[in-house]
Amino acid sequence: MKFKSIRTKILLSSLVLFAILLSSFFIIYYISLSHIKSMTISSMESSVEKSANDMNNLLKNMENVAEMVALDSEIQKSLRLPLPETKQDIFKQRLEYNQKILYMKQFSNQIDGIFVLGENGSIFRGSNKSLREEEYRNFDWYKKVVKENESLWIEPNNPSLIIKNLNKPTLSLVFPIQDRISPEIIGVVVVEVLTSTLNDIFIESTIYKGNIYIVNENGNISYSNQENIEEAISLEKIKYEKEDFISKKQIDSNNWELIGFIKKNIVFSELYNIRNNILIIFIIVAIISCTYIWFSANKLTKPIKRIIKNMKIVEKGNFNISLEVESEDEMGVLTTTFNHMVYTIKELIEKEKQQQILLETAELNALQSQINPHFLYNTLDSINWMARLNRLDVVSDMIEALTTVFRVSLSKGKVLIPVKDELSHVEEYMKIQKYRYGDKINFEIDVAEKLLDYTIVKIIFQPLVENSLYHGLININKRGDIKLIGKEYEDKLVFIVEDNGLGMTKEKLKEINNHLKDGIDIKSSSYGIINVQRRLQMTFGEEYGLKYESEIDKGTKVYIELPKIKEN
């Protein structure tokens, strides 16, 4: 009962409103989440694409410079010949070619150093930094390039191959110098770029609060823009969740891969904070609002409860009540109307008492002059039980059927009854006829169960079935079949009573349909038809009623059109 109170309904309505607002917020939140996710993916893919292109350009530039140095005819000539005999000549040669290499280095400001290492012991450099004193021809990377005649990339997590005491991570390219006259390898070119140059490249195409990794063909990280790269040497050691953002791009110059990585919590952190703050504010506002609405609803429903309380007193028969009008708003109008209603009902009851006395006297006189169908109903019921006691089952069944016919005919004074009761009425009627005519007639009902709860004017089917029986089937030389069919359409019900009797001529059929349309009485033997038509149209309107179809020796159909009205 409390759940149905106005106060509870007001509170529930408010909660529904809050739920709609909260749902709207979450819809906007998830749309924003999806939008940010799409923008992040698009931005990250663009950034990784640009970084990969810039990285490819840098590597290609290093290769071009290395190739330019390796193919230089003067450098090749100096590497092809033995070292000069005197230190002065060696120094002079180095100075000359160092200047040449420094000049070549000017073609790219990204390159930190260019070095030429010859098989004859020559060392030329495009850098003013001190060189390592070890014999470079003993290094594995040197031997590998000279032996395989293929360039070698040294990952950018290693120190410089050539410069002394340079512990900064350096990206190095070792390029073989093949003699243009003979197929011999006469030295190598080493081109080095500091990882600070890589940082500059990735800063220009930065990923918002994300990391960029260069991963070699073994899946190990050789470069990262995060400071603690030493702690994350293997890509497998990087912990990421399912919804984190990852984008990959292959580097064309070698088998390395450029990977962009952003944690989802970093991308959505601000949105998460906004969501949490709004939820906190929403909960606080909801609690305050619900409290206010609860007290306001109590104040609003208090006068209504007072009226309900007094209405229950009136319901028990006490009309000596008058409520004080406490306000001039709608509740005041309601209270005034209640007082007026109670006063009016009190007066009407007094008048009704006086009129009832006169009416009962008049009805008693009228009933004494009429045949009482209830008396006939009760009498038949008594005969039924007496017949059963004497095992007169057939008599009992007929009387029971007749009793049902009378019961439906009475229907407690109702004009409209359920279809199921009307079907029961005609079925019992045909049961009585079956005892009279035996197997000469057969009656069948084909009405879906879903139609049984619709309403119909009582005693509609029986006159039509009776008409089919006496005018269509009695005089035929075969078994007479009557079928009652029910159909449901979008806006109406249609029942059909059809038989396999004598049928009618076209002239007779036209005459009957015209009489039904115009409301003219048909001959006395068929008076029940026009009676049914009039009762249907008086109850439901002229658009409803009967219509006949018939053919000689094929039978007759009568269509009954009704509105769709449920029992309740």
C-alpha cells in the first residue's frame, strides 16, 4: 500500500528523473571516452608514422653519406696504397682527408661523426673528438663487415665505436669500402648519430604522454624515449593492459620496428577525474534533493490523507462530516468539493429512500402480472434433479440444456455477455435439437480461444442457427451441417453461421439483404433475423450487423460483424 502512495510515487518519479540524468551523463561520458580513444589512436598512428618516416630519412641519410665517402676516388686511392713512410707524411695525409670528410659531414647536421678505417691502417675522421686507441681491426664489428661485405647497424643503446670516453648512446652504421678496381674490401666507413638526435626526431612527432621504442629483430628494445630504458630491455617485460594503445611501424632500412605505446590510464586520467567528481556531486545533490522531496511530498499529501480518512468514514455510511478548508490552492478546492459531494450524496440518499418505497410497490404489482422466468428456471432445475434420481439421463440432459438456455437468456439483466457464454447458449440449444433430429443434423463451432473474452449482444447466434435449421436443412435429403466460425480482424470481429442447405435464389438473397439494410421486417417465419439486426445496430451502431450470402443447393452464410470490446 505504501508503494502506491502519492508520496512514494513522487519520490520514485524524482529517482527516475535522477536515473535519466545519470544515464545521460554516462552516455555522454562513454561517447567522450570513445571519441578520445579514437582521437588518441589516430594521433598515435600519425605520430608513429611520422616518426618512422623521419627515422627512415635519417638512416637513409647515413647510408647516403657513408656511400658517398666509400666511393670517393681520392679516399679509395689512399686506402689502396700503403701508409706513408714518415709520421709527417701520415699527419699531412690525415689532415687532408679529415678536412675532406668534415666537408662531406656538412651535408647532414644530424650526423655526429664520420670515420674512415682502412685495411692499411689509415684512420680519417670527420670529428674533432679524441679517438679510441685500440686496434680497430680487432673489433668484431669490423671483422664482420670486412668479411661479409655488408653494412652493419649498431643499435643506439651502445656507446660510440670510435670516439674515446663517449658514453652517450650512439646509433652507428658500419659501411664496407670496396675497391672500385678490385673486389677487395679496403676499409670501412663508420657514421655515428647521437641518440639525442633521435630524441629530437621523436619530440617533433611526440605522442601525448606516451613512449616510443625501437625494437630489433630479436624483440629487444634498443632505444626508448623513457629514462629507465635499462630497466626494460625486452619488449615482453613492458606491462600493458588490454585497452592500452599500441601502434607499430616497420623501419625500411633494417629489420627494426618502431613502436608507440600509451597507457590508457594516462590518456583517460583527466576524464576519470571529471567523472568521479561529477558522481560525487551527483550523489550529494541526489541525497539533498530526495530529502527535500520527501518532506515536501509529506506536506503535500497530508491534506489528501485527511480527505481519504474521512472518505472511509463516509464509506461506512456516516455523512455528517464537514472538513475545514485550510488553504486556497488546489487542495482547498478539493476539500470544498469533498464537502459539497458529501452533502449532495446525503440529500440524494434521503430522496432515494422515499422513491424506493414507491418503486418497490409498483414493481411488486408488475411482477405479479408477468411470467417469472426465474420461477421457470428453478422449476426446471428441480425437475432435472428428480430425473437424475430416476436415472432418466436423457430427460436430465435436455432439461439441463434448457436450463442453460434460460440462464444465458436472463444473464442477470445484462445486454452484453462474453462470447463464451453466447457460444454455450447456442451449443445447448443445438443439443436439444439434436435429441429431436438425431444424426440428420450436425453442429460445429470453430472459434479461437482468444475470441472468447470479447463481448457480444446476448441471444444472437441462436436465432440465426435456428433459421438455418428450419429454412435450410429440414427438407434436404442429406445430413445437414451447420458451422459457426469466428474470425478476428484489426478493428472488428466477424462470426459466420454457414449451412449446406437449400440456399436461396439471387432475388431472395437480394431481398433479405435489402430488408436488413433498411430495417424492414421480413416474413413472420424469419422475424428473428431482423430482431438480431436491430439489437446489434442499436447497441453498436449502423456500421455493424448482418449480411447474407447464398447459392441454390449449396447453402447459406450469414456474416455477423461486431466491434472488438473486451469483457472488462
